[in-house]
Amino acid sequence: MTTDEQQHPQPLFAEFSPATADAWAQQARKDLRDTPLESLTWHTYEGIDIPPYFTREDLDNLPGAQQKPGAYPFLRGTKTTGNSWLNIQQIAVTGDSNQAIDKAADALERGAQGIYFVLDQPGQFDVAYLVAQIDLSRHTVSYAVAGQPDIFLKRLYAELAARQVAHRNLKGFINFDPITVKSKISPEESEAIIKVLELTKDSPEFYGITVNGTSFSSIGASITQEVAYTLSAAVAYIDRLTDAGEPLDSVLPNMQFHMASGTNYFFEIVKLRTLRLLWAAVLEAYQAEPAMAAKLRIHSSTSSWYQTTLDPYVNMLRSTTEAMAAVIAGCDSLTVLPFDSTFKASDAFSERIARNVSIILKEEAYLDKAIDPAGGSYYLESLTHALAQRAWALFQEVEAQGGFEAAYENGFILGAISKVSRQKFKNIATGRQVLVGTNKYPNPAEKLDFDLEALLQSAAFDATRAAYPTEVMRMATELHLRKRRRRPKAVVAVIGEAQQRRLQASFAQEFFRCAGFDTELQQFDTVAAASDQLTQAAAEVVVVSASEAAYVQEFGPRLRNHHAKPTLILADDPQHMKEEMLANGYDAFLFEDCDMTTLLELLQNKLRDEA
């Protein structure tokens, strides 16, 4: 290539003229014919409307769209030579800590690059055995504790000193976060964190303050809320610690965020980009050196909120895309949760699969080679800035109420999250949002080979997850099967031929299939024929999809003579006729936007009483 060619390269595909946004819109409307282009806009939980396409024009007014990795305000991250991240295996320590330490040492030989111990009883954790078995100057080892982090670290540092291991080379973090976990921090807890900062001041790669965005994502918060509330919690720590006399330049380099990565792939990518961008804005308000923003460390883990107990192998697929999003976004370390962690202690197989997800993304997908591949994408750059605007506005709203602790105490934070999570639960219950294997495409041959009653009563069974209401319904049917040696049955009766009735019936049939019922769709020409046959049917539930209200009114009284007295459900919204329908023998109503919570509770109680 000549020097002139190098200075003036020929554009690729020069024969094609650039397409403007208006040209795209004209072509889209032509192809859509009678469908309005606006109907393709996606209205998200974040309050951001996503149009069906983006063009170069969307980048014209975006600040920093041409920014390079490693440049302030670090939207594209701080990495400049590659996209490395640490593969961290999480290990819960509930009993013999030596057994957990042996497992950690083995994991480090099998591809893990670090260990994250979640300590049930930190005071009983054998730090002497840990230091003897694992080289803490070489491996990243982190710890989650519910209290007294300073006492735990003092024991660890004393052991390092006794064995003449330099604490300066310690790598990892301690996760003690009363603000996001308990909504506030006591003076004693502030003092404990200050002691942690004092202990770790000469350990530049060991982080003493962890702010858990996972506290919000794990209860169904939107990504906007997750970013805004994590920043607000971080500000609460900064203010508490600096007010107590701790220097700002001691607090900031010692702080990391722990974020969960969910299934909303592109939003999860832009979440970490947005977090870095807004963190730089927060530090600017503190008049901190711009380089301080580069000190922020982000540890990611796959989302607990989207994990399912039903068809759990699907969790492997969810975790892979969640891990990819975190890695592409530039996380510093990553924990992939085992696919079976919702219903039992993980075993060697599930831990190996989780560990290998990260390894495959590095060794076979080469995601460690490209720094911020989202950079320059019309969609992702636009989405990053839209999310940043939303999250910053929410962050300011929280600060205007007196900060995180005040906004949590007055109910603002939990109220806002509950509003979003309720909508998510509703969308899952109605099938608008799909959890494969749970509320759609269930595995009819799946065997639930664990103690259902013990799991349902266990405090460790996460009731905040997206799949929980559907899972409880499915488990109720499974218990019915075990005790009565047959599955509960739902008959969906279609009376007439209208297409709308068939759609209602299909929706009802899918709902009961996912709930674990044997389902049967039956077609009838008249109400009389349907009621005559169904009076003899052995079914716990009868769903009626009929043509006119008069027929529906007639059907309820006829079925009152059924010997088993099944739950009678109308597959329609009766609107102003609801009270009349209930008076005529109907127990509930099933349609796309109905209150699924009430219906699920009704069915669960019915099955429990029969069992």
C-alpha cells in the first residue's frame, strides 16, 4: 500500500449511497404496509422507548461517542491492552471451613483465577488453614461477611504476618455492605469500615468497601434503578466515612461495585458503561482527581433473579449470555453461579460448568481480545446515554430526599422497585415475558427429584426471584401427584368456533401446562353438550371459553352438580359482569392481563386441601 493510499483509504462499499434516518423510515413503512412503524417501539421497564432501528445520525449529538478506551470519563473502561477479567468461583462456607478451602484450592488448579468465600460464620473460618493451603500473594481471594469485617481481617492479617507473607500483595475484596443490605449504617459499622480501610491501606489490590447493586437487581429492580441506587449508596458511604474523618483519597481507591448481570443482554452491556460514566460525574462533584474514577473496580455475577428451579439446565444458557454481557461491558472479575443453586448445594459438576463458562468465553470465544466492542454501535451508544440520563435523574431525585438512607426509610426506593417488580411478575405470569422451561415451553418429562416441602419451607429458597410464583404452583401440582398418584387435570372447554375463543383457550391451556397440570382441550357445539359431558369429567379445573355471556351464565349452574366440584374458570374478562359470573358458579377469570396472583393462590389452596 502506498503512502497516499494509507493517508486516504478508499471507503468500503463506496458504490452504495449513505442511508439517512428518513430513508430507513420510508422503507420500513413501505414494508410494514398497514402496520404503523410506531407500533414496533419497545417500551422498557427503564422508561426508555427503543425505536426499531438506529442510524449514524443517532450518534451526531452524543458526547464521547468517539472516545477511546482508557480515556476519561472511562465510559469505555480503563483497559487499554486487552479485555482481561478474573474468573472467580463463589464458595458458600456453612460448615467445615477446611473442606471449603480444599475445594477452593482444587478450583484454582482447574481454571478458577480467584475465590469468593461467602462466610456464614466468619469467626469460625480457619484463616491459618487458608494461608497454608492457598498462596494469597498470588491468588485473588475475597470474602463476604455479615458483620465485624475488621475483626475478620485482623485475624487474616495476623496470620499473614505470622507466616511472613506480605499483606501488600493481598488481592481481592471484602463484601460487608450494611447500607444496601439493611438500608442504613450504624456508627459501629462505620467505625468497623474505617478500621478495614486502615488495615488495607497498604494492600492496593484488596478492596475494603463493596457496594452491592445486586441488592436491587435481586428483588426485580429496573436497570435504571440498579445504577441510580448503587451510586446513591456509594455516596452514602463516602459521606459517612469522610464525615468521620477518613480522607477522600483513602475511601475512593478502596471502593468497588458488585453488580449482577441479567438476561436483558444489550441493557446489561450498557449498564456497566453507564455506571463508569456516572461514577466519574459523582467524583467530579467531590472535586476528586479525574484519575480517581479509573480506580473503580466492578465485580459482576450472573443474576440470581432470573435463575429457575424448573428445567434448571436452561440456567446454563442464561448464565452464558449474562456472563457475555458483563465481559463485553468490561467487568474486572466475574462469578458465574451454578445452574442448580436455587434448590440444592452445588456439586462438582455444576461448579465445573459454571467455572468453564468464563474459560470458554476467554479461550474459545476470545472475548478477552476486544476492548469495549460496543463502542461506536449506533444502538448501544444511544442506549448508554439514554440510560445515563434516566439513572442520573433518579440519582438526583434520591439525593434531593436526603440521600440513600433517607429515601429508603421513607419508602421511596422500595416502593419504586416494587412497582417495577410487580409489572415484571405480571408479565411473566401472562407470558408476555418468557422464562423458558418455567412459564413457557415446560419440560413435561421433568422429574423434581428433591424434597419439595423442605425446599418450600427453607429460608434459603429465594422467594424474590422472577420464577417463584410459577414454581410454587408447579410444586403444588407435583405434591398432589405424589400424594394422590395422579396429576391434577384441567379441561379447557371451547364452545363454538370463533377464533378469539380458540386464542383464549390456547392461552389457558399453556398456563395450566406450565403449572404441571394434565391439560385437555375439548370442543363443543352447545352449552348443553359441554355441561352434560363435563359433569362426568375427572378434573380439578374446568376452563370455559364460550361465545356469549348468556351461554356462560348458563354453564356455571349446570356444572354445580359436578361430583368433584372443580374450580370453574372463565377464559375471558367479564368486565362489568364479574359479580354476576361469580354468582353463577364461576371461581376465577383467566385472560391475558388478569391478576395471576389471586388465581395462583386459589389453585394452590385447592390442591393443598385435596392433598
